[in-house]
Amino acid sequence: MIKFLLKGLIRDRHRSLFPILSISIGVTLTVLMQAWVTGILGDMIDFNARFTTGHTKVITRAYSENMQQMASDLAIVGVDELTDDLEKEFPNMNWINRIRFGGLIDIPDESGITKSQGPVVGWGINILTDNGSDIERMNLQKAMRAGKIPTKSGEILMSDELAEKLNVKVGDDATFLGSTMFGSMAMQNFVIVGIVHFGTTALDKGAIIIDFKDAQEVLNMENATSEILGYLPSGKYNNELASEIANDFNSKYSNSEDEFSPKMLTLSEQNDLKSMLEYMDSIIGIIIFVFIFAMSIVLWNIGLIGGLRRYGEIGLRLAIGESKGAVYRKMIYESVLIGLFGSLFGTIIGLGFSYLLQTKGLDLSSMMQNTSMMIQSVYRAKITPLTFYIGFIPGLFSTIIGTALAGIGIYKRQTAQLFRELEN
Amino acid sequence: MANSIITITNMKKQYPEGKGKFTALDDINLSINSGEFTGIVGPSGSGKTTLLNIIGSLDVPTEGEVITLGESIGKLTHRKAAKLRNKNIGFIFQTYNLLPVYSVYENVEFPLLLLKMSASKRKKAVLDALEWLGLTDKIKSRPGQLSGGECQRVAVARAMVKLPEIVLADEPTANLDAENAHNILKMMSKLNKELNTTFLFSTHDEKVIQYLTRQILLKDGKVVG
Ligand SMILES: Nc1ncnc2c1ncn2[C@@H]1O[C@H](COP(=O)(O)OP(=O)(O)O)[C@@H](O)[C@H]1O
Ligand SMILES: [Mg+2]
């Protein structure tokens, strides 16, 4: 009997091929969407963590009020002591210093007269300091478009768009003009040794990158920094863990009366990333919900049409002495089979596309010209354990639910009623 | 005494209709003996299908008693009714009701799959049934490739293959031309004589009537002769 029914299932494309195709398409889309959303948002979060927010970040309360200002007069003083404390309290975390500052860059010609000039955002990162830990963190090697990474004090990198605007090349001199931590004039000559491109508009438009120690010197920030970034040992952001650490730190070190006391923020408390994180969770929830809902309805209809097409068969099976329950049960078994195949194909195809998007990525930089948000311009999918079953399970269940719904009509009807319909 | 295999006493069948009830069959008293070739004759809407369905345990009487092969139809559970049909009753439908994705052979084999029968016995039974109906050369065809007359012969073979006690045929010739109608009736009549299978038809086809050994006239749900 089972063999007989399987034969029918395979031969009747309305019952096998078409449902399997529609389930596969739905599952593929779900898998792809999940991997895509996870990839993009995950990259975005990782990118933010590496470049600006850390997994946690220590700043002064005053600095936190208006971080965009990058005001060096609101810096943390006594960094060495604070870093020691942090390392003692949270020994597994990775703590690094960073100074971000604003100012002007001035390019002189041979005679020393200004050739071009423009506003810049300065990044004082660990290139020579701390064994050059930011070289890897900020992926400097990959960002290099020309020249080399600074190897000694006084050497800087410049973003490619700015270099083009100012008409400078590797080896040119540049003068930085700004204000020190104490509000006096800061002025320093540098040599541009490299041109960089990060693929993020915020950094590529107008940035200079200098060693952290150089930044401290220029801005007169002895034993001071604007930010201390903390990274979790896993290298991946975990909101609960980060919040725990931040709460712990703030209860011990932060003082709401003192605006220069330090304060620890988690990644999600910066750059509106909280909404991004929530968005990621909810969007995945929505995908699953919409999928199950839509697919159940589609499959219900396929089931209904299939059921109508099969009135003859069902009536006959009742007539030859199969009970209604047995007929209904076998319909469900068939749907399990169809659901399994459809979900399996869909998951495999979805994973295939996701893998392509994970390795190749999609470059949308031309569409992102004007954004100053900290986002990457190459979009990649990310396959996670969830990717393997996010489509599979709903695919299977919606098939079964769809068939069950369609079958109830048959089950509930009087046998005789089925026969009447069969005659027409 | 003749061997009665269907006995109906004071049977009434009502269907709910709006707020009231519609009486499809009323005060039916009948007895059908083993080996009869009987027709229930009446115009459309007279209750023929309803009567056959109740006798075949696909439906239940509202009042009175229907005993088929010793079982009281109104008292059977779903499973027991299914079992009764499975073992002892063959159905033939006006619209043949063959399964389009299966071959002639498979269509005829289908009822045997529910009966726990060995593969070799099954094969013999199917080939025998196909031979009785002259379908041996159509074994591999699909119903879509057959004429109406051939389709109904397959349906008869399917009803006969398990050698049931009773075959219930609901207007089996309604969709056939005269030649095919005569043909199929001759075959069924022959099977009735050779295998002593009881046949019960419903019909309003004049051509059928000449083959019947007994007629039951039905009008507006009542037996009138
Ligand atoms: N399931 C049902 N529900 C309501 N009315 C029905 C049902 N089955 C049959 N009837 C009614 O009972 C009457 C007899 O029907 P039927 O037995 O099909 O007649 P016949 O087969 O002689 O044409 C018809 O008027 C039909 O409308
Ligand atoms: Mg009828």
C-alpha cells in the first residue's frame, strides 16, 4: 500500500513536484534572508566594534554627553592607573586606548606656502604603540592603497578621498592644526607615508591616522586618552556579558557628581546600535513568522486543490474499505515526505546562495555615497547554525499544517457526502 | 428458504435541510437474496444512490434497520464498516472513478493491497479479473488512454477482483453508449452466473432493465413496485 501510494505521489506532479518546488522556493528565500540579514548586521556590528565603539568603551561622563565633538579637553586623565584597574578587574578583556580628535590639515608647497587645506578627523591608534594591535583590528594592511604603514613617529596615513581632494601623494608633508587638551594651539608637521581606503564613507572622506603616542604628544595628552575600548575575549559581541561588565565597572568607578569620572558604555549604547541589535532579532522573527504564515496558506491551498483532485482516489479508498482516519493519516505522512524533500532542497539551495554571498559579497558602495554612518560597503551573508534550520523547520511544519488544514475538510465530511461530491 | 444477504426493514433516511429535514427514503422494506441480479429503477432524485450507499455502509439509516451480510449498518463503527466494505463489497461508479496516475493493472490491484494477500496470489487475481473483462492487452495503459467502455470494464474488474459477495453499481451505464452498455451488462451477467456474485444496480436506463432478474421501482424515496 505504501509503495502504491508513493508511486502515485511521484507520478502526480501536482502532488509532488509542484509542492516541493514551492516549499523549496520559500525555504531558499528564508535561508538566504536570514544569512543575509545576519551577515550584514553582524558585519556592521563587528565593524563598529573594531573602529569606534569597542564591545565596551570607557570615556568621561562629560565626553559621553557629546561624543561626536571628540573634545580632547574632556579626555580621561590618569589612563595608566585606570588601565591597570581595568586589567585587574576584567583580566580576560582586551583594553586599548584610542584618541579621536578634530582639526585642520594644511599642505604646503616647496616654498612652505599653503597649497591646500581641509578639516580632518584624526585617529590616534596603536600602530607603533601596543605592538601595533590596531593594525590588525582595523585591517590596515588591507586598507592600504599606496605607501606603507608608519614605522616611526611623525609618519601618518591619509584617507584616499581626502588625499585626492588635497592633491597629495605618498611622501608629501602635512601640517596638523588643532587645539591641545588644555585649549592651546596644537601644531605639528607629519609625513604622509600611506594612503588608505576602508570602504566606509565616514573614514574615507577625511581622516588622518597617526600613532597613539604621536596623538598624545600633539594634543598634549600626557597619560590621557579620549577613549579606552574593551574587547571581549571571544572577539564577538555579547550584549549580556558587555552589560554585566559595564554595570560592574560603573558601580565601582563612575560618579554621577563628577563629570570627569569615567563611565563605561556597551556597544549597544553607542551609535544607535541598540536598535540595530533589536532590529536584527525582530527581523529574523518576522521572517520566520511571515514564512510559516504565508507558506501554510500556500500549502493549504495546494493541499485543497490536491485534495479536490484526489476526491476520486479518496472516495475509492473509502469504498474499498480504508477508514477515513487511515486516509487522513496517510495524507499527513505524504506531506511529511514532501515537506522533508522541499525543505531539504530549499535549505541546500539557500545555503549555496548564502555561501556565495558570504565569500563573494555584494559591493554597494556606489549606492552609499552620502552616508556618514559607520557601515561597510561590501555586503556579505553569514551562515550561522540557525541558517541550517531556520527554513527547514518552518518548511516542514507549514507543509504538514497546510495538509492537515486541507485534510480536515475531507475528514469532517460525511463519507456519503464525499461520494455525492465525487459524482459531480 | 432463500438465502437473504440484504434485509431492510422500515428504513427511513432523512437529511438536514435548512431548519427542517428532507426525507430521501421512506418506509423501505426489502430483501435481496444471494446471487440475485437486481436493479433499483427510478428517476433522478428518487433516492437510488442513497439506498445503495446505506446498503454499502457508506451512509447510515435514520430509522429502521438495514442488515448487510449479517451486519446491522446503523450500529457499525467506522472501522467495522470499513472492514465490511473491504472484505465483501465491490463498488462500481457512474464516473468509473479510476485513478489517472496508475496503470490498468495497478487500478485493479489497488483493492487487494488493503487485504493482506501474498504478491503471487494478488497477481493471479488481477490477471484473472482482467481476463474476465477482456482487458489483458490493456494492462499497461493509463485510464486516459482508454475509451469510456474500457474504463468501465476496468472499474468492473476492480470491483470483482477480490471476489466480493456483493457488487453495488450506481448507474454503471449512464455514461456509456448503447453498444458498450450492452457489452458491460453481458459481462456482469456472466460473472453473476459463473461466480454467483450478487449484483445490485441503480439505473434509469431502459437497456439495463432487460438484463435484470428483478426490478425494484423507486419513486420519491418510496418503493412502488
Ligand atoms: N447528503 C445529502 N444531503 C442532503 N440531501 C441529499 C443528500 N444526499 C442526497 N440528498 C437528496 O436526496 C434525494 C435523493 O438523492 P439520490 O439518492 O442521490 O437520488 P438518485 O441517486 O436517485 O438520483 C435528492 O433529492 C437529493 O438531493
Ligand atoms: Mg444517483
